[in-house]
Amino acid sequence: MSKGVLAFAAIAVSLPICAADAPKPKMNVFVTGAQVEAVKEVDDATKAALKAKREAAKVARKAKEKELKDQLGKKRDQWPPEKDDELYALEEAEALARADYEYRKLDPKGIADSVKDIVKSVQGKGTAGQKDSVSLAASAADADLVLEVLARRAEKVLPTDFKPTYCYVFFSIAPGAKLSPEQFAKVPGNYRIRKGFGWGIYKIAGPSAENLKFRFETNNQMTSGAWGEFGCYGSAANAASAAIDKFIEDNYGLLTSN
């Protein structure tokens, strides 16, 4: 081997590891489904109340949005942070009210299927990329975090469509047995996965004193329902696996700090 090659090899060995080559933060995640009864529709009075709550939340959000745009202009990224948070709180309330209305019918089989799809996606099966920050746990007792599928739903563009066009998965992220509630609570309640990440991922609600969970809804809209073997529901599940991966990446320091 020439001296030039040896010198180059010595330099390569001495160079620091690039950030791109450094191992990514990883946490153990248990993926499970909510325990619900067989498919059940709420009564008409409850349905009407949920619809009214959804509409009231929408009206409140639109009124505040108009008020702030009139005051501060249409470019929201230039608003003071506290004003952005003020509107986001109403957007979150609207999203939660919409979820309460849309998910009034629960399907145990659909929930179980979404759990399987998320697990496959985390493992990188099919055309889904490997989720580098997620290590699958066998139970909540072995997990740092628990992703619980709460429900799923689908929409058709036309009533005559044979298959759904848009699919959604509703799920929560909470601490597992390996992570204390106090440690999990270090993640700010207003945390959200920013738009532009490349998936249809939206936070529905942050944690509260009574319910220490983040709730998200993901959809297949970024992939138009065409994600290899995953299909419509699978694409929404793939976005859910991307969400837990990003949640860990964004909050690893807080979740593991002393």
C-alpha cells in the first residue's frame, strides 16, 4: 500500500463520526388497540349533541382566526408566538370535537387491523421505511411508550366508489411502565408535529392532569391511498408509525433527561 493511501486511511480513521452516521435515539414502544365493544352506534340525542359541539367549536375557531388575521395579517408564521398558541388552542378543541363526532362508531376488528399495519410499518415491511427511533416492545410492561389505536374511519369521494378514498387512524401516545408519568410530562402539552414533515399527521389533543396522553389522527392523503401493500388504511397506519418515530426524535432529550 502506498504512503498516500496510508495517509488517507489514517485521516479517515481520525475524523469524527458525522451526525448523519451517528445512531439515532431509540425507545421501546408497545403498539396496542383500545378494548371496545362490538360495532355500536350512539343514539340520536347523543349524535345531535356531538354534532352541535363540533359546530360550536368550528364557529369559535373561525371567529378567532378572523379576529387575529384582521389584527396581525394573514401570514401566521409572523404572528407573536402567544397569538399563534391562542388560535391553536381553539383548533385543537375543534379537532377533538370533530373526532368525538366522527368516531362515534367503533369497530374492534378495524382497530386490530390498524395495530398490525402499524407494527408492519415500524418494521419497514412492504414499501414503508424502517422507523429508526422505534424498537417494538412485547408489552406495556417492557415499553417506554405505548401507542394505542383508538379508532379508524374512511371516507369516499363519491357514494358509488367501491373503495374508500381517504382513511384515518386515531391513536394516543402515553408512557409505558419503563417511563414515569413525571418524565413523560416534561414534553410540553402544546407539542405538535409540524406540518411539512411529509405525512398527514395532526394532533387532536394534548395531555391533561386526568389523561396523560397525546392524541393524534393520521391519514393517507400524502400518498393518495397508493402505498404498496398497505393500501388506504395501511397508508394512514404508516403515517402513525412515522408520528411515533418523530415524537421520539423530537422529545428524546426530555424523555430521558434527569
